[in-house]
Amino acid sequence: MTALTKAQQSKVEQVLSARYQKLIEEVRDELENTGEKQYMDIIGQVPPDIGDQSVADALADLNAQIIDRQIHEIRDIEDARKRLKDKSYGACIECGDEIAFERLMVYPTAKRCFRCQQQYEKTYARENTPSL
């Protein structure tokens, strides 16, 4: 691990745990309160309309995307916890330099230092951008 003090490590662990619990609750709530219920509420209107079906499908897709983003963040937190245990947390995966504690407090699952993250985003910014 890089030069994080015990107090800093403890703070990072608290931030990761709090965010993890919040995400678990959000996913649970999202699964309980959306999805089929919204779809059936919209589709159940008489007479069914193609536009209503489109809206219901869009809402279902949006809810799936929200849950997918939350699950991805949960996995990032689990990976950060593994790095804490194996003492590699806080080291940039690109250059090996220390990731600033301030950056870790804002983005505790950070894998790259600020400089390497900027370069990564410039390099891969358009990778998943749809084009005509």
C-alpha cells in the first residue's frame, strides 16, 4: 500500500462501507418498486396503445440501466476493498505512483492517479460513443 496512514485507511474503509450499504439499499428499492409494476400499470390502461408500450419499455430499460450502474459501482467497491487487504490500494494501476488521498476521498474506488486518469479518458473517450 502507498503512504496512507492508519487514520486515512480507516476513513477510506468507512467511506467505502457507507457507499456500499447505500448502493445495496438502492438496488433493493429499485427492484422492489419498479420494473414489472410500472410496466403493468402503463400497459394495463384500456385501450393499450403502441405509444404506451414504448414508454413502458423505455422505463423498464432505464430502470435496468440504473441497476446495472449500481451493480458496477458495487463491484468497484469490492475491488477497492480487495486492494486494501492486499496492500495495493492507493497505487495507480498505470504508473504505480501514489493516488492522492484527496482524490481517494472524492472517488474511493479510483484505480489511477489524476494524470493517468486524464490520459485514459482522452484515449478512450469515444470508445462507447455511438455514431451515425
